[in-house]
Amino acid sequence: MGLIIGTRKGVFFLDADASRSTWTLGEPHFLGHIAQHVMVDPRNGTRVLAAMRTGHLGPTVFFSDDRGATWHEASRPPAFHSAERLARSLTAVFWLTPGHASEPGVWFAGGSPQGLFTSADGGDTWAPVDGWNDHPNWETWAEWPEQNTPDGSMLHSVIVDPRDPAHMYLGLSSGGVFETTDRGTDWQPLNAGSEATFFPDPYPEFGQDPHCVRLHPLQPDRLYQQNHCGIYRMDRPEGRWQRIGLAMPTEIGDIGFPIELHPRDPDTAWVFPMDGTDVWPRTSPDGRPAVYVTRDAGGSWRRLDNGLPERAWFTVKRQAMTVDDGGPVGVYFGTTSGEVWASTDEGDSWRCIAQHLPEIYSVEWA
């Protein structure tokens, strides 16, 4: 068991012993290439998929069944249809999500520009999800042809309802949260209550900038969101976001990229705030890094910084925070300065388990 880490210059496996006290960092895979997102298939525990952006191949997906001893590139990587009116060209495969437990082999991938793709054979061949990519409103919902977010606008946070493989959510940065109940044939915005302070109307139907969206597997009607404009929670069937980040300390704010949920407690979530003022320096507020936890569904938050450096100028990207299913739950994050931090007591104390890596894009528990 351990962590799979995607970085600006390759993929790393960080293995743990049974007590999660001793960690061993392996040699890099795809050294020099961008690993946007890397994760193991939770349905079989063996297949690893890597969303890569390689210098000679461009955006693609690789898979391995032997922990990276051998890798195979997808024989048909994610791509928009070759002959289409919009002439879109994929610049990055940004996000990976395994399909429903009842559909082994099914995967979804989000890209930049904001396309959605699926595979039915474990990541070897991919096809566009036409109901999204060719939706009549796609040009209105997506940021196209302009892409105003750094590194391009991307589709992320692809979520499959564990009760129903036809029910899915996704996030657009920028664009908002969207929902389908028919396997992606049609989609609807799901952004009521979510603020977009960069528009004249701060509560539009779409156009918000979600950074990361999570659904609790044991309470699938509960969603959490870390947004450009705050931290939110939604409890279905109500389709309205509540800004639970207003309970954060005012000097810290509720801006950041990742949000992670306790696997057994729908009321517990962790975030890593960053400085979102002025020019968005994308560092810890005042250079004092800390994780914050809520254990009452956002009613209150507690600072967790025991063991973290007193001053450090890094942040944590949206895919670079994860949890395990241990008791207590382990919480892990990777930084833009190439460190991996671990807590095996749900955030009460931290220690650095890897350092001097390239900039970290994703951290996933395997």
C-alpha cells in the first residue's frame, strides 16, 4: 500500500509499511514528462492509469498492471472527433475517474479544453462523450475559444454516483458544476447558491469556477466543493450550495484548491487554504501552511499545523490531497515545492515523508 504521485516531471510510487510509519520512495517513471493525474483502479487494486502530457506524444494515457514495471500507451487516447465544427484539439488529459463498481473496465477522463471522454476496456481505447462534448450549450458553458485560467481551462471532478452509473457530476474550471441522470446524454447546470464574484451578477446559472468537487460514498446525496469563491456543501435533493467556508477564520479565508472527505464520516472534510488575495500568489496565507478540518459539515473549522513548517511558500493543487481508509484515517498532501506530508491521526500531527520531488500535481492512495 502507499501513494502514487504525479509530478511536473514524472510518476513516483511512495510505499508504506503496514503501520504507515516507514515510507520508501521508488525510482521515477516517465522522468521529464508531465503526469497530471495518476491513480489505481479501486475495483481490482492492480491497474494503474496515468494521464500524461509527453513532449513527443502530447496528451495521452498510459496503463500498467504491475505497479509500473511495464507501461502501455492507450492504443486510442482521448481525443475530440477529428472532423468537427469547433476544431477542438486536446492539449491535456487532466483528470481520471474509474467508473461504477458494476462496470469494471469503465473509466472517464476530463481534458483541456473542457472535454469528457470514456473508456470501456480499462483505459486502452477512449471515445468522446458526445452528450457532453457536442451538447448544444457546450460553447456557452465552457470557456471556449478563450481559456482564461492558468494552463488552460479544464474539466475535472468527474463523479459517478455509487448508487446509479447513469447519474454523474462534473466540474468545469471555469464553467461550474453540471449533472446528468442519463449516462451523459444530457446535462444541466447545478450552481445555485455558488458565488462568482468576477461577474456583474455574482450568482449566475453557470460560469462559476469550482476547483474540486467531492461526493461522500456513504451519503451520496451530500456534495462538497472547494471553489474559487469559497467552500460549499450541498445536500440533495435540494439543488443549492451553502457556503460553509464563511465559518473559516476571516484572516485565512476559504479559498484553495483541494477538498477531501473522511471515508466513513460525511460530516468530516479537510481543506488546504491558500492566499487568494490581490494577484493570487497561490501560497499558504502569510506563508504559514496549515490544513483545516470540519467535523460538523462546515459549521466550524479547526487549524491543523502540528509538525508543518512555521513559514513555507507553497500551496497544494486540486488533485494533490488524498485520504486512506485506515483507523485513524491517514491524510496526505503534496506541495508545489515537491514535498509529501502525511498524517496518520486525521491531521492532528504531520511529518514530511518525501522531499525534493518535482512540483506535485496529484497524490492518490493505493
